[in-house]
Amino acid sequence: MKKNRQKTFQRSLRLDGLLVIMSKSKSFFVIIAVIFEIITSCKSSTEPKLEFPNTLWKLESFDYQGSITKPPNSQIYTIKFNPDGTANGKCNCNDFYVRYIIMRENNSLFLDQFVITEKECGCDRSISDKFVQWLRELKSYEIEKGKLLLYSKNNAKLIFQGEL
């Protein structure tokens, strides 16, 4: 009689509002199956996620009035936004430091207190001058497909690739 009770003993398990009744001998396997289903149904990405702060963004190109310009390979232009509201980067051979304010609800981005070194880089300054000008005039940003897009008030678009 005891053996029959053990065989017919049932447990109930509540999952998302559904009552599941299972026999004692099958409960272990059902629980494992449910856990496996929950884990495998979660969306996950194998690509590392780039975060706005803490990512080094390297200038890939800039677009002004439909004309796309890429900096020469010998010149480096970067920016890194730090969690404390400061940013720093490279403008060819010069370093710059700035404070920033983000308004995430409309993707507004403002740079303030811009400080840059004034080393003579020994090359055409037109790209570095535009880079600094457009950073000073930033109005908004987007992160799209691993790229940071910065938009200036005169509709110039700076396109950065994130580096992990």
C-alpha cells in the first residue's frame, strides 16, 4: 500500500500562473527541462556591447554637406567619454580634454570647457581644425551598429568606430 502511495504521490509546481502537476519520479527532469528552456529562450548576443562611456571611439570619417572625408592613416582622432562627465581624446598629435553633458531623452550632447594642447604636428591642419570646430559645436549623438555618430550644429556628422 505504501508503494502505491509513493507512485501516485504528485507534486504541483506553479510556472507563470500555470499549475503543473507531476509525479515525484519525473519532477527532477521536468524542473531541469524548465530551467533549460528559460535559459535558452533568453535573448543574448555574442557581440560585446559598446557603451557610450568607457569606450575609445576612433574617428572613421566625417560627412559635411554630402562630402565624406577620411583622416589620413598617419593622423589619429579619438574621443573617450568617462563616466564622471569628462572626455578626452587625440586630435592628430594633440590631446584634448573637455566636460560633457548628455540628455538621453533626446540624445543631446554638449561639450564645455574645451582644452587642447597646441603642438605643431607638421602636417595640414585642415582636418584637425574641422574636428575641433565640430566637437565644439556638437548638438546630438547616436549609437548605431557599433558606431558613434556625432552631429554638429552645422549638420556635420562625425563617424566613430568603437574599440574594445
